[in-house]
Amino acid sequence: MLSKNVARKIAFYRVIIFACAAFIFNTTEFIPVALLSDIAQSFDMPVAKVGLMITVYAWVVSLMSLPFMLVTAKLERKSLLIKVFLLFILGHIITVFAWNFASLLIGRIAVALAHALFWSITASLVIRVAPKDKKTQALALLAMGTALATVLGLPLGRLVGQAFGWRITFGIIAALALSVMVLMIRLLPYLPSKNAGSLRSLPILMKRPLLMGAYVLTIIIVSAHFTAYSYIEPFVMNISQMSASLATFLLLIFGVSGIVASMLFNRFHRFGPAKFLLMLLILLMGSLFTLLPLSQNTAAMFLLVFLWGIAIAGFGLSLQVRVLQLSPEATDVAMAIFSGIYNIGIGAGALMGNQVMQHIGLSNIGIVGGVWALIGTILFLYVHLRYRYKPIH
């Protein structure tokens, strides 16, 4: 029998392992943003076409999150996580040895399938393995792992990719995933499926206006963000005329802001979740609308990206908590839907940014994203004010 202190320490280590897993999964999802130009050059393709790999990845996740979760709803979670990691590693091996763009997409699709299931079950699992009095903090640590993907993962991945080739970046991610998988095998307990929900949960969840509003808000705001963020590298290099090294540092600042967002969430969210979310929406909207006007001022761009990063990272964390609170009896189903919708937003945003870049100009990605953020903010206010007192049934 473990002492209380030892059991608490092990529980904390388990949360850290999940945070590391979140770091790896989010690094690989977004690393193409930092390596688009290098990948395009290696296959002798235009950046705009290679950017579609972000859309394909996101839409595979969006289409498969709920079906995968429903198929695996009754499976023990530890063994399921190990299978997810094996698929993730296999996808990266294919990516490293990709001989053309089609084979690269096959590797990315395999990784996306692993991603779909990982994020469907992770938020509820990290709360289960955390110390009893640290459930909310565990979710914040998971978000910290996600934020570190942009702080460390993207800039370091870009540096490695530029120095040794983009394939080495994906190879290192595979090696890190293998290490985390081994630690999960050693540290995680047997985790039977619990409150996962089923197909029968869907009609019940669909009758909850606040939950449906949260889903619609997610797809609009994430689309708004990725309309601009998917092409932030070519924007700062071609519109802001920044050097490649300065562009890398800008991505680092974006990641640091994610850590700040998780700290602000941990400190202030509980005092007024709706007000906290509204402030983030306004901050995101302002950041996107001012992207072009401030593009020629380097100092202003760094501040803008910092605030923008706080807004979108805080938004994601706030919406995760909102979804979990509004679906206590079917958390995995609700989170699978959330993950799928989030990735629809990523894909839609990347595609929208692609179309903006091709038809009205790269300089306008922030303005188009800002318009969608404005629509999302108006929607949030309407749904929240109309249904905030409606009980969960």
C-alpha cells in the first residue's frame, strides 16, 4: 500500500506524462506551419498547395474523432493509448521517408487518425489520474503542454528543419513519442472506460443550447484564427519583411503567450468563466484586425502576436472546461465532438487562408479572420445571454 504522499506524487507524474503527450501531439499537428516553405521547396511545389496538408490533417481528425471514440468507447484506456501511440509513430516513420507529396499525406493521415482518438479521451483521463484536489490544475497543465508545443516544438522544429532538413524534425517527434509511450506503460494504471457515453448520448447532448452554442462558437473562432495563423510564416516574411530568424522568434513568442494563457486561466477563469471568455474573444478579434495595420512595426507585431496567442490558447482551454461541464455523463463523446469540430475549424481556416492568399492577397488574412471572430463574438453573446439560466437535463 502506497503512502498518501507517494500516491500523490505518482498521480502528479501521470499528469506530467499526459502534458508531455499533449506537447508531442500538438507539435506535430502545427509543425507544418513552421516548415511550409521547406517542405514546398523539397517537393518543388507552391506553398499554397503544400498548405493543404494542414487542411487534410485537420479534416481527417474532424471526421474520425467521434466514430473512433464510439467504436472504442468500452475499451480499457491505457492499452488504447498505447495503440494510439504506435499508430502515431508509424505515421511519422512514413512521413520521414516520404518519396513524394502523396506519400507525405499518407503519413500525415496516419498521424491524424491517432490524433483523433488521443484528444477524444485525454481531457477526461488527465482529470481521472490527477490528485483529487488538483483536477482543474491538471487540465491547465495539459494546456501548458499544448502551449509548450508552440514555445519549444515549433521554433525548435523549424530550427532543426532548416539546419538538417524537415524530415529530421518529424523523426525526432517520433523518437519523443516512443519515449512517452514507454513512460505511459510504466506509470499509468489500468483505466477502464468511464462516463464515455455512447451513440444514445448524442440526442441528449444536442438538446443543450449552451453546449451546441459552444460547438458552433468553436468552429467559427478556430476558423478565424487559422485563416491567419496557417500562413503567418509567409505573412511576416513577405508582408512584414522579417528575416527567417526573426520569423522563428515570432513563433516562439506565440508559444510563450500560450503558457501565460494557461496561468491566467488557472488564476481568473473560476471567478467569471463567461466574462473571461468574452475578453479572450475581443482580444482575438482585435489582434486579427490589427495584423495588417501593424505589420510594418516589428515591436508592435511581437506584442500583437503575444496577445493573439493568449487569446486563442485561453479560448481553447475555456471551451474544453465548458464542454466537460455541460456533458458530465458523456464526457468522451462530448470531447470527441469538440475535437472534431475544432479540427474542422483548423481545416476551414487553413483553406480560407489559402483562398484569401490566392485571390485577394496574403496581406488580407488578418482582416478576413477578424470578420469571422466578430461573428463568433456576437454569437457567443446571443447564446449566453439567452440560455445561461437553462438547466442541464
